[in-house]
Amino acid sequence: MTTPEPYPWVRRETERGRAYDAFQAYLRLGPRRTITAAAEDVGISRDSAQELSSRHDWVARSIAYDQHIASAATDGLASQMASARDDNLTLADKLRGHLSDQLDGFIAHRDDPTVRWSQALAAMVRLEEHAFRLKDDPKTSAARDKVQGLIERFERFSGT
């Protein structure tokens, strides 16, 4: 039983010079991959490229490469989204603290909150809502429902 190669698209010990160049040309073609196009790219016959493809398993290796690239892109996007979510929640926490302090001042002076304060509150709630939507799992869906309830109550209160 052979162990699968961790990165089957890298040069194999049995691949020499033009054989690997031809495989690289085949890989670079992406969705338009054909053995003929790879052969033309490196200047070998289609029959030679076909033989190399069979011997070095170009199709399976290119599929593994495509899956790796797609997975890496997805993982990167998920990481970026998680980072953006965390940043937005941190910002919302800061804004919530500032708004809380401001509201305490309004209450102490028996004043109504300003329009700008109300707009900032709406912005904070929406920021939290968007941050929670970036991660859709049971833990955040309850939080998202709570945020949606806050938005609805605020809109009823402010008439927006």
C-alpha cells in the first residue's frame, strides 16, 4: 500500500527536465487544460505529452492542485471574515461603552439623547448585526436574533 503524496503537484524524483516543465505548463492552463495545449507550450509532440501525462498521472495531480488552491482560498476568506467579525465586534464594544457613558450624562441632566447619539446607536447595532452574520452557527444565531430585536425596538422608539 502506498502513502498518498502530500503535495502531488511538486516534482517527482522520476520527473526530469522537460517532463516536469510539461506538467507545469499543463497545471498553469487551469480550466482550459489540455495535453495538446501543454505540449505546444513546451514544444513537444502531443504523443510525448500524452505519454508523460499517463506516466506521471497529470490529471489526478492537477485535480489535487486545484482542490488545494480552492481550499486555500476558502480558508483565507474564512480567516479574513473571522478577523473582520472580531474587529467589528471590538469596535462595537468601544462604541457601546462610549454611548453608555453619553446616555448616563443625558439621564443625569434629564435630557433626551441627541439625534447624533441615536444615529451612533443604530450604527453600533448594525455593526454588531453584520459581525454576527459573518459567522452563522447556533451560538451566533441567538445573538443575531437579539441584535435584530434591538434594531426593531430602536426603530420603533426612534421612528426610523
